[in-house]
Amino acid sequence: MERTEVLDLMGELRLFGMKNAYDEILATALKRRHEPQRFAGDLLKAEISEKQARSIKYQLTIAKLPLAKDGDGFEFQGTPINESLVRDLTGGGFIAQQRNVVLVGGTGTGKTHLAIARSCIRAGSRGRFFNTVDLVNRLEAEGRADRQGRLADYLTRLDFVILDELGYLPFAQTGGQLLFHLVSRLYERTSVIVTTNLAFGEWPSVFGDPKMTTALLDRLTHHCDIVETGNDSWRFKNRA
């Protein structure tokens, strides 16, 4: 069978990994006199690698992460951030243990949560990013459309959910109740990553109900790693 015919058949079968690697793998096999089984195995490995890469790209897209940042580009020196803890979190072990992560610090103190999320997705986890106020607005709109619980059902099937900038903007008490119910649904099922500029003692000012806030914190911090990023803006220091 001619090379073009082989490549056309691979294309029809959507074996794009094999198709892209065919010439290189064939040349190597001929040069090193590989057995047919080795040649076929290398083609299959190329196909698996390509499918994994496409899956990761798709998961990164649907996660809606706002910035393309990775942990390797983050400067830990001169910050109060526990580097060893963050490095450990990027391994994704906290997701397998259904633990949560809370990052506490001022504005501009490091987008480490994005690095954590990207590393976890590349390791095979599925997640979704939300600005917290936007998420509350979606939950309220869901209620008005008589579609309560649809978003929560979807999120419980993911490995992690990011609630970004909790406390930066206020929302109504009804919104706080909806967020409480969502976190309760995710409890010990889906890991939650929260970024906030507020100490835990200030959270009642956001939710408007101290008892409900205590119950939410109890669920959120039961199995939880806390990363303190400080209050000095990394962007401001580098601009200076």
C-alpha cells in the first residue's frame, strides 16, 4: 500500500496522532530495523499521546481560566507564600483526597491558583473557573428561570471548582445562601479552590449571616490547605 493511501486511511479513521508521526516512526523503524510489533506499538503510542494532548487542550478551554500562567513563572522569593505547599498542590494530590484550597491575600499578590489549576488539568483533572460574584449571579438567574440545581449538578461531576475574588465585591444575602448551598453540594465530592482578600473572621460581612458563614467555613475548611500570599502587590513591587 502506498504511503498516501496509508495516510488517507488514518485520516478517515481520525487517527491523527498516527498520521502526524507516521513518517518519523517509519524512518526510525527502517533505520534501526525494528520489528513490526515495535513499529505498530510506536504508532499506537503516538496516537494515545495526541489524544491526551487534545483532551488537555479541551479541558483547559472549558475550564475558562482567565490567564495562561504556570507555576514555573512565579517568583516565590520575597513573598510569604509557602513554596513547598504550592508545589505539592500543583501535583493534584489534594483533588484525589477531595481537599479544598483557600488562598488568602491582597490584590496582586500572585495568581498561584491558576498555576495550581493548570497543573491539575494537565494531570487529567477537570475543573471550572468562576468569578464569585458572576457565579452568584448565575445561581440567582437559574432560580428565576426555575432551573435550580442544574449548575450544581454539573459542578459535582467535576474534580475541582475555582471561586475567585470572594469578598472583592458584595452580593445580596440571598446570593450568599445560594453559594452556601452550592458549597454544601460540593462538600467531599468536588474540591473547591477559593481566592479571597478577607481573613475568615471577615467573611460574615460578605454573606450577611454569621451562623451560615460559620457553617460554610466548617465545610470548606474541614479538609483544606490554606495558602497565605501576603498583602504586598507583586505587580506594584515589580513596577516600582
